Amino acid sequence: MPKYSFDYIGITIPPSDPFPHGQTVFRPYLIANLTAGNGKTFRCIVWPDSGADHCVFPVSFAIALGLDPLTMKQQLTGGVGNTGNTTFYADLQIDIENGPTFKTFCGFTPGLEAQGLGLLGQIGFFENFIVSFDHRNRMFHIE
Amino acid sequence: MPAAIDLATILKGLPAGAWVAVGDNKVIAYGADMQTVLATARQAGEKNPLILKVPDRQEVLFL
């Protein structure tokens, strides 16, 4: 099984009351190409997130992929700070640039519109790959 | 493997909350509506732009 290695991306957070000098956070962002069953593709940032049960994306990505949420299976989902988000599901192929490709049943939720990126979750991603985080060296690996 | 994208450089100066289309590490289009940004980038010849969003504010996240 090939092992793919990536650098974390540093994000500068401005000063706040608990962190008056600001912060730099490091996130394991990746770029992925999503392909729907109709052949349409969409290129976006994805974030491996072991706290996500499924792979999920902003619902606007479904529209861009030519999917119609009104005809998709749906359920309510939640995250930190929100619950009861209607999430619409479809099969996708996810090609991580310079990394692996996999297919999974993905959610599309309005709860991710503010972030504008996808989460790679347990079903479809972590169940199929060994993902290791070497935060000290600002690297992570997928195999 | 270098980082997937240099977000700080690409997003510098763009308005908070904007959707952005990127090709060859350059901003091709940006605006409030993602579908419009995507269409504009494709009309500009970028068939598969990277679409991302400028945060409303950079903040610590717990997704």
C-alpha cells in the first residue's frame, strides 16, 4: 500500500481575549476532485476529520456537481454548536491530489457552507486508510 | 510533499466570506455566490478550478 505524505498548512488566527498574541494553527488540508455519478467533477479543499462519521461537504457542492438535493436521500446530522442539519446523500468518487482515490456515500450539508470545505470522515476514508498525524514535524501521512 | 496550497498568499486581500476560484495558484474569480464564481472561472478557460471560501473571520474551529 503506497504511503502519501503531506505538510500541514499554517493558519494565522488574530488576537483574542484568551490568546492576546494571536495564534497559528496547523491543519491537514488536502485538495480533492469529487466526481458524481453523472460524471461531473468539482475541485475543493478537504480536511481529514476523525470526528466526522461520514465524508461531508457543503450542500452548494452538490448543486455544482449537478445533483438535486430534493431527490436525494436525507437525514438530520449535527456537529459542535449545531444540530438538526438536513444532510443530503449521494455516491461520490474522491480523488485526493497526490494521494489515494476512493468511493463512498457522502453527505452534503448547509452546516459546512461557512467553512466552504469538505470533511473526510470515518466511513469511506478512515475505514479504508491508515492516517497518521506527525504534528511535531507538521506532516501527516495516508496509507 | 509540500503543503497542498498556500492559502495565506492566495486569499490575501480578498473579502471575508467570498467564494474563490483558483487555477495555477492564482485567483481567477471571486464573489458572494459560489455557482457564479465557478461559472466565471470556467468561462475564463479554467475547466476545473479549485473552489474555496475566505472565512468570515479566521477563528479556531471545532467541527
